[in-house]
Amino acid sequence: MSWVFLRDLLSGVNKYSTGIGRIWVAVVFLFRLLVYVAAAENIWKHEHDEFECNIKQPGCENVCFDHFFPVSHIRLWALQLIMVSTPSVLVVFHVAYRENREKHHKQKLYKNTRKTDGGLLCTYLISLILKIGLEIFFLVLFYKLYNGFKIPRLVKCDIKPCPNSVDCYISKPTEKMIFLYFLVATSCLCIILNLSELSYLLFKYSIKCYLKRHVKNKQGSKAIAANQNSSGTTEQQLQDNSTTAHHLCL
């Protein structure tokens, strides 16, 4: 399977990410995608052929394998990688929309089409929330499908057409369990990075809004004070003029 498209997608999103977002891209590319392509894919490559049961009843081995491994670990990991990276496409599409909008109107509509502010900031925050949700969903799915994050050496199967309780053996269970733990650890790390980036952007946006409101209120107070000073000066001038007129009359 070719993963060039995912590499190109992550490289494109890296242009619009914060420092924490770039760390996330590095973790996904180095510790998930490269590990998958270089090692994990080969470990699970012949998992069905290497699954052995101590009986030669036709169909028994296939049924037992399907019961204990309803979805292959490696295929589920590949699906997780694709789904977790997909929300980043929203940011790329939003930037492309901004650039096409400027071309259509033939004028500068944004200070910087790639700067994460306004609508693009909302899109970026939504993509982060989707990433966090998908990571948690797949971790729960792994846990539910395989009854925990473990790979036993021996499983007992008594599903028809097996005539009785059959012992089945999983190949390379220790090696597979190490990579499964690595998968869980990198998923948790990505969740922490996404939460950190989400918190950072929300905090930064809140501070920006607070400072803008503070400056606006300060400018408003100065304007009110200036109006009050000008009205006071006008009243004083009127009083002086009336006093002068009174003296002239006398």
C-alpha cells in the first residue's frame, strides 16, 4: 500500500500549523506512518496463515480466527491513520477557498490567506476536535474488539464447526503486543498534543479578544472625557460672556 498521499497531506498542513501542530505532524509521520510501513505491516502480514489450531476440522480454524480477530490489527491501524489525518484536509480546503475567492474578486480580501484567524481559525479548531474524537474512538474500538490491549499466546475456541474446545495458537504474540502498546502510546501522545494545541489557540484567542475589548473601552473612556472637557469649557465660556454682558449693561 502506498502512503505517499498521506505524507503529502501532512506536509501541506504543516504550513498552517502552530509549533505544537508541527510536533503532531512529526509524531504521526515518524512514529506512526514510518513504523507502520517499515515494521508493523510485515509482522501482521501472514497472521491468518500463522494462526494454528490443534485440529484439522474443515472451517474450524477460519471461524476461530474470525471470532478472535474480527478486524485485523494492522488494517484497523491503517484506517485509524487515514481517519485521524483526514480532518486536516478541512484546513487545506479552507485556504484554497480563500485563495480562489481572491482570484475571483481580483483583489486582496485577506491580510494573509494562510494565517489562522477568523473563519480559518474556526476550521482549524474543528479539525483538532475531530482528531481528538477519532483518536479516542479508535482506542475504545481496539479495547472493545480485542478485550483489552493484549495478545494472548493461546486462545480456546468452541464455536461450530469445531467439535469441542480447541486450542489455537497466535504467532509472535510478544512482538505483536509490543507494537500494540506502541500504537496505544502514540495515540495517547497525539491526543495530548491535540488537546495542548486546542487549549493554546483558545487561550491565545481569549487574550486577543480581551486586549481588543480593553483598548476599545479605554478609547471610549478617553472620548467621553474629551467630550465632557469640551462641554465644560463651553459652559465656562457662556458664563463669562453673560458676566461681561451684565457689566456692560450696568
